[in-house]
Amino acid sequence: MPTVFSLRSPEYPIPDKQLLLTLSAFWCQVLLTNCNNIVILLYISKQTREKTMYTTVNENGVLNNYPTEPQVYCAEYPAIWEQRNYVIQGAIATMFVTALVWVAFAVS
């Protein structure tokens, strides 16, 4: 009589259902993460295309490239903490330039 192998034979044990659920949940998460990354990349590339130059063709077939115009806005007066940062940056720049001048005099 020929030997018939079934899925329930000892050679092919049935894996644990919890393990299968865990593995399937893991691969679903991997798939969702990758799909989400693809959607984000497509959205970023669409935004990049919208911000890049657009091309027109006149009646002679000459291509003209025009940059997209940025949105115009009025500048706001800097906040107190921004003003403090500007003062600190100015003081550091002044000390740096003064040190350069002193080094130039010392070397010459």
C-alpha cells in the first residue's frame, strides 16, 4: 500500500495559530508602513512638481521656462526672544571680527 502524506502527519506539523496570527500581523504592519511611505513620497513629489518651473511653448515652438511666483506676505516685527537672539549673534560676530583684527595686527 502506498504511503500518503497528509498535512496532519508528524512530518508536517501544524504551526501554532497564535504564531501565524503574529506573523501575519507583522507582515501586514510592514506592508502598511511601506504603502504609507510610498504615499508620502508621491505626495512630496507632487508638491515638488507644483513648486518647480513650468514650461510654455509659443507658436514658433520656442520653450519658455517661468518660475512659480512665491506668495507675497508682510514681514512681522521680531518677537522679544528673536531680538535677544539677534543681539547675541551680533555680539559673537563682533568678538569674532575683533579677534581677527587683533590676530592680523599681531602677525604683521
